[in-house]
Amino acid sequence: MGEDSTILIKGGATALRIALLGNPNCGKTTVFNKYTGAKQHVGNYPGVTVDRKEGEVECGDCCVTLVDLPGTYSLTAFSQEEIVVRRELAGGNVQAAIDVAEASAIERNLILTVQLLEMGMPTVLCCNMMDEAEKGGISINTERLGRLLHTPVVPMTAKQGLGLTEALEKAVQLARTGNREPLRLDYGTDVNPVLSTVEDKIASAGLFQGRYHPHWVALKLIEADTDMEKEVMEADASLAAELKSLCGGVVKHIHDTLGLSTESFITDHRFGYIRSVLQDGVLVQDPTKNRLAMTDKIDAVLTHEICGPIIMLAVLFLMYEVTIDIGAYPQQWVEDGIGWLGTWIAGHMNDGYLKSLLIDGIISGVGGVVSFVPLIVIMFAMLSFLEDCGYMARMAYMMDRVFRMFGLHGASVMPYCVSGGIAGGCAIPGVMATRTLRSPKEKLATLLTLPYMTCGAKMPLFFMLTTAFFAAEASLVMFLIMIAGWVVALLVAAFLRSTVIKGESTPFVLELPPYRFPTFFSVFLHSMERAWDYLKKAGTVLIAISVVLWAMMTFPELPKDKAAPYERAAKSAQSRADAVKQMQDLLATVPEEQRAAVQKELDAALTDQTEAQNKLAEAALTYSMAGRIGKAIEPVFAPLGFDWRTDIALFAGVAAKEAVLATLGTVWSMGEIDVEDEDASKRLGERLREGWKLGGGKATALSLMLFVLMYSPCFVSLIVIKNEAGSWKWLIFSIIFNTSLAYAVAFVAYRVGRLMWG
């Protein structure tokens, strides 16, 4: 590594930064949690969406900041994780590394170790899960392995806390010792001379001094590593041209004579070196034991060609059921708490703008965000369990072949299902679940298309419309809407992968690890991190949008002279109702027929009062900014069968899809619709059948369902998409592209519907 690594002094004690890294599924997360406990800080690396975790741990008189790097198989600049690991190690930010390797798969894990040593990074190799290796008949002589690699090797069983202290102490010793010479392998007469020449030229030029060792840069250039070539070009263009010429000769020679890329050629030599080391009295396998025997038996069922997909669908459906059923209780508690807060504020404040803003804007916005947190926690706890126990990899394996036809990964299936692939999910955790995808192109295609799923926020509207307009075949229509979401998502993904996200599909590197039972602490910590991330990234945005929407539907206010007729009608109906109530009290002893007539008159008076109040609300809404926008854009959406009232509801739906049904109730003079109130939904359906009769009710309903299914995601989803994609352009693209596609599909559906139903 570089020659200027600095050891800080913090509070009178030495302060070091030590990197923790390893292959996926090596137990690195358990190691990090054991070291740091709750003293963790989670963020993102600049420019990418890969998690950045740091934690504090004491080692003697040394304060160690442990940097948990993303799981990676190598240091090739292929995925976001690999780029992050390389740049963090090369930035002079860490003084040593703890490399966690799975003992029972030591040969594959040592590829990363060898590259760390070739980089010149002071490294402690930890052979983790030694207990599992021993059960599988695998014995590793860690002392001999350390002598052959010229680096400390520690046996470790992180779950039981064995080897953790020794590994940290050795890492601190290496960090204090300073830099070391890189490991130099013999790559043969075709590579060695050029490698030496390129290394000397880089050293003479002082290129990347303090960051990369010249030997590592030379190796990367011979491997034709595009990321390294770019860095060299930016640092010294003339030297870059000379080095590229030297390396180009080796690249061409190996390709012409062996039919290999230099990257494959060097990797083969690394594996050869690793095998020679392991065979030199390091690794002993008992042939009578097979660590994968039980895993293979389970996989014979769980990944079976027929049974596997059925079991997978059952698991996904069970996840959905558990999330909704169990989450409904804490979600209701949260909603009740928010409702109590709104009631308390209403009882302690005078009517006015501030009261309306707090209750209708801020309190409602906070409640909408916080009520999802229990579902987020439960869903991600189950996702973490499936991932840590090894089943997530099996799901991706089974779905990869189908999804690859559309330019996606098998790992895309989980985000789709979380988003509502099994109706009732939510796009927000679905977008966040795309972090399990390791290739940026497939991840981007997935997170841009998963909002087409039938999320729980859309379901009440779909249910109301199907029962109101397609009562005889409501179940079939609901099923077809869900299938339409899948079909559109996959087709759009294929379109995007061949146009705006065009490029070669990245290899789907997939490991099927042995089945393990995850630790409770790991699952709990993972779900808590996701819940906090959801609140932090989504909450403030939805609150702001709720406030803006409240203002647009409140101002400008309806002038008093225009509101007066509705207020007089409401007051008159109230007076009638009061008079009838007095009469009802006086006639308490009269025959039942007379009491029924009085009750009928009372109901009529109350209905008239409600109608007058609703008409006042409709008039005020029409006069407001939101109403004016609805009137202004009515000609644009008229070809889809939508009037200005529907346009306002769709506008509100951009803030939150739940708002579509509620706003429809308001603009159709129904007052606010409670999505859990079936009677209110039925009354709204009746009003829509009456109002849409001239426009073709069924055609309009079908058009609206398809438009809501596909148009712009809600603002919270958009912000999370922006954060995961790393650019505002994808937020804008999602709004414009999705809405345009929704418009085209809804237009065709409305025209076809008019032909079918008149």
C-alpha cells in the first residue's frame, strides 16, 4: 500500500481504521456485529448506493474504527461493491484489513486474500466457521497456511466469539508496523518481464504514491482493468499511452495463443498458487464426511424443477400473509396513536389554518409514513432470515432463467414480490430490496419497473371499481389486474435493457451456501436498519408533499358570497333536524308507525345537511388551486374517459396512491372516504356509475384501473428510487415514462371498452 498511511491519536490513545471484508455468506456480518454491537454508523458511499458501515471497538490502548466493506469475491472492478472495496482500501483510509474467509470453502475464499496481499495491504486472514468445517471433515493447519502466505492466519468461530480478540490484536499489530511488500506470484515468462517493466515505470513516475503499490497497478493494467486504466489516464495521459502499448502486447499474445483474456489467465495462476499452498500440508479432507450432505438433500426438494417453484410461491405468499396479519396489530396501534394525537390537538386549538395544517397536513402525513414502519420491520426481518439461512440464493437460482429473458436477474423476484407481485405489498421496501442485486444495470431495470406491481395502496381503489362496475366477474378482473402488472413490468424491463439501459448482461455469480440458522441479533439489527432508513429517506418527503397538497386543496378559499347558498342550505337542514329531534322526544309514547315517520323525516333532514356540506366542499375544491389544475388538464385526460374530478384524484395520487380513492370521495361530494369503510366505497361506486354513465362507466373504470396501476409512482417511492439509483434523472424518467405508458395503455383500454360496452 501507500507509504504515507497515518496513525491518528485520539483522546490520548492510538486511533486506527481497520477494514473488515470477505466473500458473501462468509459470516462477516456476524463478525462485525460481535465486534461493534450497537456502536455502528450506517450510511452510503459517495456516488453509489452500497451500504457504508462503521463501528467502534477498543483493543488495549487503541481505539479502532472497524470499516465493514461490502461482501465481494474479488477486487476486479466489476460491481459497485468491488469498486467500493478497492477505492476504500486504496484511499489511505485504512491501515490494515481483517479478511473473513469461510473455512469450509477456503480455496474459493483465498482468491480475495491473494489479491489483498498482492495489493500490499497488511492482512489478517480469519478462517471462520471452523466448527462447520470440522463437522464436514475439513481440517486446516492455520499456522502452516500463515507461514506459506507470509501473513497471520487465525481460526475463528464468530458465532461463539472464538478467535475475534486474537484477529483484532494481530490486525492492530500489522497496522502499527506499517507497510509491507506485496505478494509476488510467478505468472510465467509471457507476463513476468512486462509486469516488472510496467511496475518500474510506474514507480519511477511516482504514480499513485500513497495509494496503490506499483506492482498492483501493473497487474491491473495487464488484466485490462478499465477502472484502473481510467485512473492512470487521468493521472498521466502520456504515461498511460506508453503503459497501454506495453500491456497490449501481452494481452494480444495470450489471447492469440491461449484464447484467454489476461484476467482469466492471471486468475488461473492465482488458483494454481492457492491449490499448491493448500496441498502443502494445509488442507485435509476426510472422505467419509460430507458437509453438504444435508444441504443437498434439502435442495433436492426446494430447488426441484416442479416442487421448487411451488414451494417458493408458497413461501412468498406466507411472507405476505405474515407481514399483513401480524403487522396489522402494531400498524393499528400506530394509527390509533396518530389519531389520538390529532384528536387531542383538535380539542385544544381553535379552528383555523394552523389547526387544519397540523391535523390535515402534518399529522396525516406523519401517520401515513409511520404506520408502514411495522410492516417494514416484519418484511425485512423475514427477508434477512431468508437471505442468512441460504434460501434467498435458491429463489434467485430458480427464477434466473425466466427473468434473464427480460434482461433481469433471478434476484429481481424478491423486490417484485415485496412491491406487490403478490397483491398488497409496497413499492418502497421493494425498491430498497433491490440492494440484494449486485449488478447495477439489472438493479436499475428492476427498481424502475417494480412500481407496476399491485401495491396495497392501489388495492382499495381496484376493489371499489371492480365491485361497482364488474360485480359478476370481480375476482377475475382483480386477478387480471395483478397479472397485468407483472406482464407490463417484464416487458418494460426488456425494453429498457435494450434501449436506455442497454448493455451486455453481467454474469449472474451465484453461490448456494449451506443452510444455516441465522442469529436473532443479526436479523433484528438488519430490520431495524431498514426501518430507520425508511423513516429517514421517506418520512420527511411525504410530510412535505402532504402539506403542499393540503395547501393546494385549501387555497384560494371560496368567496363568502359563493359559499353562502350552501351554508344556508346546511343551516336550514340542521334546523329541520333539530326540530324533528324535538318532535321525536315528544312522541316517545305514540304508536311505532308515527315514530317511524318522524325518523324518516329526521334521516331526510340529515341527508340534506350532508348533501349541502358536501356541495360546499365540492365548490370550495373547485375554486382551489387543485380544482383549477383539474379543470385545466381535463382536456388532456378526456380521451381516457376522465373528468376534472378524476384528474384531481390522480394528482393527489402522486403524493400517495391511497389518496386516489379518498380524493375521489371528496370531489364527488361524498366527503372523505375511509378505505376500510365498505359502505362508503359502495356509495362512491354508485355515484361513479351515475356520473360516468354518459362516458361509458365500465370503459372509464377499466381505463382508470390501468392508469393507476402504471402511472407515476408515489413521491415516497420516487425519492427512494432516486436514492437507490443515485441520480435525479431516473426520478424524472420514472415520472415521465410511466405516465406516458399509462396514458397510452389507458387510451387503448378506454377505446376498446367503449366498443365492447358502449
